Amino acid sequence: GLFDLRYFNNNKSEVPTVCNAAFKINRSPDVLELANQTKIHGYINGEMTERSAFVKDIKGFPIIKIKKGGTAIISTMSIDKSVTDPMAGRLFTNMINDLLVN
């Protein structure tokens, strides 16, 4: 589902942010994209191939899972805000539970 950003400001007067960065990935059966983020953009001009290439450039993945000789979840999400944000706390808990179960 969609995140409610109301608490992602860490109870400070700042713009709510959910992630600090987003990864570019090489597609592989060993890499699972758990979340994606697209930079804000206005209009995308050009032919379909040009537009597709542009979207790939502005899209990234703040949470990925890698399964190769073990399992790791790599995240740039602001889980440090779990103290004040129930959604960040739930995300962090879900990532830990996923690693324990899978």
C-alpha cells in the first residue's frame, strides 16, 4: 500500500522524506526490487524509446533483496524515524521478519 508521510518528518519542522537514496540495479533473478522511487518530473518528451530511457534514469530502488548464497535486504529507507513514525517502524519490523522467515 501507499505510505502516509505524516510522521516521516521525525516530529521536526522539515520536509518529510522516506528514503535517503535509491539504487540503480542490474536485473537478475537474484535481485528482488521491494520498493521503487521515481524523481518528480513534468513532461517526458520524445519517442517511446527516448521516454523509456529517461524514466529508467529517474527511477531507483530504495529497498532491494538479494538472494545469492544467503539473503540480504539493503535499504536506504529512513528507518531511523521508527521512533516517531509507526509506518517506518512497521517497515523495519517487516524487513527483519522477512529475513527471519525466509
